[in-house]
Amino acid sequence: MSDDAQACPKCTSPYGYQDGALWVCPECAHEWSLAVAESEVATATGPKFRDANGVQLQDGDTVRVVKDLKVGSDTLKSGTKVKGIRLLDEPVNDHDISCRVEGFGSIYLKCSVVRKE
């Protein structure tokens, strides 16, 4: 592969192009830095699940939602406590967490919208 093209770390498209300091994938619109991508490959031992503050999450953790989220026609309020999360090996529509929230039932959340208790 030449210096003017990089494979996308998200979808493995070979058409990544450089745009300033970042690389961009024209197929999935993922943006990445080569330094970050190389360090992730070097330390990859599986998916890393970090909350909005960068704290490592694990199955069974209790978290709080950090911002209001639209769930169907209702709103999951900031500060809502979620117990017993389950981290997903394969993300569902970019959501990393499967959980049950009282009043909402089973939902998926992103790690970036929760903080560990």
C-alpha cells in the first residue's frame, strides 16, 4: 500500500485518504490518526470499553447516563442509574452496551454517554 492510501481501521476499505492531520474513509466516513491507529494495533487485546471520562467499563458495572437521550417518544434523563450493564462483542448500530432501564425496558447505549459509578 502506498503512502497516499491507508486501509480504514473500522471497515478495512483500502481507499483511506489524508485530510490534514487525519485520515478519512470515503466509504464509512470514519476519521483516524495514524499514530492512534498504530498504538491501538500494538496494544490490541480485544475491545476497549471506556466511559465518557475514560474509565474502563466491565460487564456488570453500574453506570449513570451523562446526557438526556431520546428513546422512542420518551427521554432517558441525565443522571439515570443503570445497573448490571452487558458489554457487546459486536456493536449494534455503534452501541456498545446492552442494559435494562426501569420504565424503558431493554436498550442499547454507547460508552460515550455513560460514566461509571
